[in-house]
Amino acid sequence: MASEDNDDKTVHIVLVNEEEQYSLWPKDNAIPNGWKQVKEGTRAECLQYVKEVWTDMRPLSLRKHMEQHAQKTQSESTS
């Protein structure tokens, strides 16, 4: 319970990387290379933000690959 109380007082940030993967960090922590801050707030606010925007857990590169494969397959089946 004490850690939950502490989380309400700790300012958090939401980070996102090039693969559009999200991470929640205490604001006092240094932002690691390859990540950028997109939101600041309470832990609950940050978690709600991530829940709203991170609707597809697949990395961006995988989503792009799967999209290209689907387009290629579709064009081959219509030829």
C-alpha cells in the first residue's frame, strides 16, 4: 500500500521509442537513448494515456513488414 501512495505523489513520464513502444518512468530518472518523452503526469494519468494510444503492441517495423506482405500477397492474387 505504501508504494501505491508513493506512486500518487511521484510525477511520471511516458516515453516512446522509434518502434512506437511505450514505457512509464518516474520523472526523476534519466531518459534513455532512443526514447523521447510524450506525456507527464501522475502514474494513473500516464497509464491511461498509454492505454488509449498504444492499441497495437506489435513494434512498428513488424507492422510495416506485415502490411507490405499483405499488399504483395493481395497483388499476386489479383494478377
